Amino acid sequence: AEPVDEVIDAGNAIVGPGFIDLDALFDLDSTVLGFDSHPGWAKARVWASTYVDRGPRDVYTPDEEQFQHEYAMIQLLLNGITTALPIRSILYREWAETYEENARAAEAAAKIGIRMYLGPSYRTGLPVVYPDGSFGMHWDEERGLRGLDDAIQFVRDFDGAHNGLIRGFLQPDRIEGCTEELLTRTAAAGEELDCPVRLHCCQGELELKLVEERWGKSSLSVLRDLGFLSHRALLPHGSLLGGVRPTPEKIETELGWLADAGVAIVHCPLVMARGGGAMNSFPYYHERGVNIGLGTDTFPPDMILNMHVGTMVTRIRTGGPTVSAADYYTAATIDGANAIGRPDLGRLAAGAKADITVFDLSAFHMGQVVDPIQTMVLNGSGRDFTTVIVNGRTVIRDRQVDGYDLRAMHTQAQQQYEKLMASYPERSHLHPPVEEIFQPSFPTVGRGTA
């Protein structure tokens, strides 16, 4: 037998590759605050124009930003995610992310031991809602282009850092917040740097409306005409094709553009389903040659939950068992790795990186095992990973992370989250009190008042 460094007796378990999260939750998730607080545009999911007029601010201090990054990295690892391209909200930022905070995140990722693609997000504009309830855009192209310059410099400085654990990528925020200049320069920079370029698009009705008003065409038409579509492009969520007036012919045409260019769609089933949306559909895109990877994008960053929800929603959409657990498992591993040009990730094979997970099948709640992958998706969750190895280093052992007090982190995260919630009125349409923005599921009744 070949010599080994360590023998791990995992018992009844799945030993598999680490998951590739192409839209990895990287903060204390703000999207869950909108689950039962509607409409989102009136409750700080779109900035009030009066907030912009007063001057936006960063809600968190730099140390609080760093804490939530470390918290998120550990959550990802605990859920079997070994490679992550992070997504964090900039709704509570003064404008966008910075070079400095990503540099700190790179150091933390190396210490914790997670494989990360990093780079500051940037934008040239953002939607706003006016006091009369109408929508518009606030622009600062100069600031957005400076953000792109910082992002390019970050990739040059950090791509391959920490023994290859850190790689760089470009992430303009959303298509509706990008000018033509920003998109064109981003595409050129991605080609020069040969790094992934991620842009959220084709994901919401407001986006489609704003893009139509500015350009007179669909989001994908804009990207195609600007030369943005390529094998480096990652597009979350890619579910609303064909623009504001889609037809089957338009959708077919746009799927052809995606397939021909080698674009990867980043499918985030859980966050979409929570809002009542769904890709239409996973097999339909696949049949037309479009690669699909997965992203978590919300809490919990549980890739298995996303696979389960994705399978169910797809079957509802298509009216039958048109996808399998294996299809979604492949999207979370091999197809995600292929989307970022990494044949050395997402698989256990000679020459691949030693990114390995152990998923426990022995627990009482797991029920009966027929097929391991089906059982994982149907009965398991991200909490069932016991061991996670990244780049040959065991970073999760018995569901614990060396050097981190998870209970203390949980307490700090709750306190920090309450600070975020308290800031919502200043950004919300007409600035209602926080009690109106986040109403309880049921009335709170005090002792003696029932």
C-alpha cells in the first residue's frame, strides 16, 4: 500500500469533493429580512432617494466587516463548501466594497483554510425610489470606474496568493447599476487578466424595466453587443431571459448566445424559491448546452438544501422527474469547477486538489440509505458534514474549527445583526420606524395581557 499522512475512519459516510459555491453568502444575510417584509423596494431593498441626498454611510466598522467575513467562511466550510466566490450585500455600504477589506479577507481565508476567489465589487449607479413611489437611477460613473481599477489591481496583487488558495475575480454589482463604459472595461480586463467575471443579471422585473428604459433591449442583448459574454462570464441568476416582453423565440435565441459563448449560469434555487421565483428550467438550459453551477446566496449557505429545493422546484416547473439528485450534485461540483476553469476542483481524481468532504450517513435522522447521493439530498443537510479538507489541510474536524469559539461568534453575530436591522429606516422609502419594517409573525402578548 502507498504511504499515507493520516487515516480517517469515517464510518458510514460519503467521501466526496468539496462543493463549489459560485455565489457564496459572505455576510450576515440581509435577504432573509425580506422574507415576510414586503414589498422589498419599500423596505430598503432599494435605497430611498432621500437617503442618497443626505449621503450614504457604511453601517459596519471595518472590524465588523472583517468579523462577518470570518463568520461566513466558517459557515461555508461547515456546509462542505471548499471553494467560494463571495457575494455580500452593499445595500448597507456607503457605495461598494474596497481593496483593503478584500485584502483582509484574503488573510483570514488563508488562516481559516478556505479556497476563495476575491475582489472588491463595484458599480457606477444604483436604483432609487423617490418619495412619490417612482423609480430612477443615481449615477456616479467616476467612482465606479475607480472601483474597477481597484478590482483590477487586487487581482494582479492576490491571484495565486497563499499557495494558490486565493484567486482573483471581477464582480461588477448588477447590470442595472453598470454603465456601458464599466461593462466594456470589465470585459476587457477579464480577458487581459484571464479571470472569472461575475455579473448579476436577468434576475428581477425592476432590472428588466430599467435596462429596457436605458438601452431599449434585454439584459443579455446589452451584454452580447458589448462583448461581455465569454467563457469567463458567470451570470447569477439568469432566470428571466428575453427582456420585458419575452417570447419563446427570444428565449431560445438568448440561450443560444449563452451556450455559444460558454457562459455559466449561477443557479441559486433557495433564494429564488423564497421569493416565489424559479429557473425555467434547469434541464431546458442544459439541453441547449448552457453550463449551470450553483450558489447559496442566502442563509443558511447549505448547498444540499439548495440541491433539494432545486430538484423539487424544477420538477414542479416541468411537470415531472426531469432532473435528479445526481444532476444537482454535479452542478455543485464538476460543473461549478468547470465554470471557473478549474478541472482540478470539484472531483476526486489524480491531479485534482485535495479538497475532500466527509458526509455522515449514520445519524438516526438520516433514515434509510438506498443511494448515498439521493439520501444526502433528500434526508441530509449541510450540518451533516463532519470533516472538511482543503488543499490537503483538515479545516473541519468533528464539526469544529480549530481556534474559533463558534458559540461566541454566534452571540457576536446576533448583536451585529441587530445593529444592521436598526439602520433600515434611514434607507427605506419614507423612513418608517423599524417596527413597521420588520413586523413579528404573531403579535407579542405580555404577561397578564392575554
